Amino acid sequence: GPKFPSTYTNYGKRGMTLEEELNESNTYYEVTGQAVVHKKPTPIKIVKVDYPKRSAAVIKEAYFSTASTTDYNGVYQGHYLDFDAKETRNKSAFPLKNFHQHQIDHMRACSAQGGICFAIIKFVTRQEVFLYRATDLYAFWDAQQRGGRKSIPYADIAAKGIRLTAELQLPIPYLKAVDQLL
Amino acid sequence: GPKFPSTYTNYGKRGMTLEEELNESNTYYEVTGQAVVHKKPTPIKIVKVDYPKRSAAVIKEAYFSTASTTDYNGVYQGHYLDFDAKETRNKSAFPLKNFHQHQIDHMRACSAQGGICFAIIKFVTRQEVFLYRATDLYAFWDAQQRGGRKSIPYADIAAKGIRLTAELQLPIPYLKAVDQLL
Ligand SMILES: [Mg+2]
Ligand SMILES: [Mg+2]
């Protein structure tokens, strides 16, 4: 049968980052044949590489660069999924500065192609995670650009979003919420 | 209107790598609203990072790591696309060692979810590029594991694959071939 890392038993464990929780959820979804979703590697601009004899190439100088897309994508029952995951320690609102214009543009382009796009938003101090539809996000994003508020109120995310609570082997059971978007 | 890099006029230019040709094709498809497909960043294992005051973090030691998926994925008219691109200088066959087990496993998992999976194979000395269906690739891969041949004959790829010839602004017009897979 499928093997899980031992950390799988620590669901709900505090201190796991949102990325770790999603990676575990994605592994579980993949080994159980439910979906294939991966986090993209962090884009790195490589400046200098050494090629020592008889051993692996060593990157000696490199810089983190800005991603041109969201962090996660994959396929679920024939549907293309595309999302980003963001944490905030703010209790009352999610600051829009956590998103970049190119991520919004990317999600819009994917939506236009029939992809299912959303954000996974974690309020760290509340220990609450939500799936929030990209269309709701666009509305706040566009309003901000017309001089509107720079954050999405917690109350809006709690009302329109879909709350995701940890299950055994599944820290963030987001596919159940995706089913409501289809 | 959409802006294209000036290299777009150099279609068919020798010396462009397959990756560069695909990146240009993907940019063209995206700005013209036909599909959203990106190459994933190269996965890097970071060992040491310096954080100089008042300037960007510098990665001082890192290594190339093996990708757990294929290099390209995205969405096209509601379809999830997943593929890898491989070049060979071999004229008579495509060596299967260009693929790794985890890439085959990943494509199979995506196929099982209803994704459209394939390889883009370039015979560099012939200057010929083909879209080759994942199912045809699996057949050779599995046969190899049972002691069969370690490469796919050029003749098989030319017969079953779909030839892709450069068009204006589109070095590798693979979506036309994808239409034949739907
Ligand atoms: Mg992110
Ligand atoms: Mg590759």
C-alpha cells in the first residue's frame, strides 16, 4: 500500500508551515490517486557555477527571483487547478500586498482557459485556513487599484471562502472545497 | 497590442535550444490568449545563503536536484497539458535514458486524472521536432524494462508522432498537434 512520511500522523501539529501542510496534502492526494498537484520549485537566477572534477556541479552565486506564476498547479479529474497559498499573522484582514500583479494576471489567464483558480489563505494566529475563489480575490484587487482598501476583511473570507479543517493524513483537504467550485 | 521579444523574428534560427523555442512558443500562445503553459523552474537544493545588510540574499552554495515531475504544464481550452521536451543528436533513434522513471510515473498519474500528456522530441542533427504521445512512450518504456530495446527508432517517432514545423512567431506550434489528441 501507499507509504506516508511519519509526519503524517502529526496532522494539526502547530509549527508546520502552510507550504508543508500543502505538500503533505498533495502527496496524500497523489498516492491515493485523487489528484496530481505539485508546488513549483522556487525560481533562482544562477550567476556562477563551479564544475569540480569527479563531483557534482556547485552553484556558487545565485539569487532568488520573482515567480511569474502561482506556486501550485496540477490536474484533478480532468480539471486544471491553479492556486497560490498565503499566510498572514493579521487577525482581522488579509493584506493584498501578499499578492503580486503577475500572479493575479496569471490566474486570470488560467481562468480564461477554463482552469479552476483560487487562493489558500491561512490566518496563522487564528489557525484557520480557507479556500477563497479567484473571482472574489479579483474583485478586491481591482477595487484596490481604483483606490479601494488594501486588504480583504477576515469577515469576507470567512463568509465567502470555504473553511478547510485538518483531517487524518490530510492537513488541508482542499479538493472537497474544489468540488464546490465545479 | 501584444509585444513580442525581437528574437521572435528569428524563427527557424539554428542554435536556439529546444527550451528557448518552447518558451517563445508558450509566450506567443499566452499573449494571444490560446493557452497558458510554463516551464517549471529548475529545482535547486540550497545549502548556504548569505543575507548582506541592505541588499538581496545571496545563495552561496547550492546544487541542481532531480525534478519530480515533467518540465512543462498548463491549461489549454479547459484541458490540463503535461509534457517534457528532449533533444537528441542521435539520428536513428531516441535513447530512452533521456527519460527518468519518475517522469514516466508522473505522466501516467496525470493521464489517469484526464490530463493530456506527451513528449516533444527534437532530432537536432535532422532539425526535426515531433509531438509523441505518452501512451506510445509508455509502450517502449515498459518493453525496455522487460529487456527490450533501449531506444525508440526514429522511424517509429516519424510514423506515430506529429511533426511540428516552425511558423512565424511560433518555433514549435504544438497546440495544433494537441488538437489531434483531444
Ligand atoms: Mg507563494
Ligand atoms: Mg527536461
